[in-house]
Amino acid sequence: MLPATSKLCAAISYRHLRNMTGLRRQAAVAISQELSRLAWRSPGPSTWIHQVRRKSSLLSSRLEEKPFSEMEMSYIKQGEEALQKSLRILEDQDGWKTETVAGNGDKVLSKVLPDVGKVFRLEVVVDQPLDSVYGELVDNMEQMGDWNPNVKEVKILEKIGKDTVITHEKAAATPGNIVGPRDFVSVRCSKRRGSTCVLAGMSTTYGAMPEQEGFIRAENGPTCMVLRPLPGSPSQTRLTWLLSIDLKGWLPKTIINQVLSQTQVDFAKHLRQRLAQ
């Protein structure tokens, strides 16, 4: 089934076949049937990661009517790269060390990667269905500054297709101004595959958003959030957040590690409060 689906998707990517609506419809039906089949399975961690990675290529997952510019395609590819790199990191279960465990079971782990540096992984269960969590984090991302004190502002600078956006985020200074205000320009990619959602991102450059006065331009990525219904309890969502950030400036590693792990714990707390409203 998958080889045939790939051939159909590749075929409609050629300009002289774009107007063959029957072929495009056939490809869409084939993909829908394949995703439905996968959604009925109960995959383990390595299986669902493999499925998302396999399904996320540009040719197999996107049926776009509007052609993209060279710059837009560059951003799309950056988003795909962030997604693939993030999932590869999460797929490797070895070497993770516990940073902190909250009383409610929220857990932050970390590991050091040769080509990335230290990354952090938050594992939590939220007492809300996946669609509610996804809607807050994706559809309402510009409202994050309203409920997360660690974020001053999130602004969408540009939307590219249905899966990719360029954002500018301003992070608030930590208490006591131990870490001053930072900002980020990121490309974000969101994918939904069956019952799994992945929100990936990484830093990028965007000519219309130069460095801002009063903020240090930090870098993030690869980073992602993975959302899945809790097995046996569809009203709850398991959230995994992979965080990789270079805060720039001169900061002791002990301070950075403490700030980043606490940021993840705080995020889970504030997200629950937001969803409860």
C-alpha cells in the first residue's frame, strides 16, 4: 500500500499532472485509508515515532495547490529537519538522566548529545483530551503569553502552507534577573498522524525581525512536543517536550540547567491551569 501511495504523491508533484483532479483525489483517499489503518493500532514508543517520521516527508504528506517560493520551501525544509532530528533524539532511550520529579509525577530528564549539547525532556500527563491540548498549543499559540509567566509574547510572523509558521517569541527575565530577557525567531512545523501530534521547531533567520533592543537573541532547536492520548484513557493526554536551547551570553551551566528544567515544570503547571479554565 505504501509504495503505491508514494508513487501517486510523487506523480501529482509534477506540474503537468496538477490539474488531474481524479489522480489527486485518489492519492488523498489512499493516504486517508493508510493513516486510518495505522491509527487503529496500539504502537509502542519506537513504533509511533517511526510512523510519524515515515509519514512526514514533503512528497507523501502535502497536497498543495499553491506553489511555494524558494524561500518558503527553505523554511518548510527547516521545519521538517527539526521534526526529524527531534524524533531521532526521542527514539534513543539510552543515556537519559533524571533532573527532577514533581510530586504529581511530572518528570524532567536530560542527556548530552555531541552535536547538540544538553537537551531536556519533560514527561507529563494532562487531564484533558488531545484536541484541547493541541488547540491551545497550536491554534492559540499567540495567547501563550496570557497564561505562561515565562513568556512575554508569541507572534506569528508568517504562515507557510498548512503546517509551517515563522514565529517571534519573547521570553521573560527569570526572578532576580538571573537570566535576562531573551527572544527567538523560529520556524515551527506541526503534524498530525493518526492519534499522534508532533509540534517541532528550530531557530531560523527572518529579515523582517532583526535583533530587538533589550533582548539577547537566543537559539533553540531541534525541539518538539509530542501529544498522544493516554492508553485506555482518551480524555487524558501524554505530553513529551524535548527542549534544546542556547541562551547565549555568559551564564554558568549550573544556572542554565536549573532554569531550563524549572521552565519545563512551570510550563506543565501553567498549561493545566489554562486548560482547566
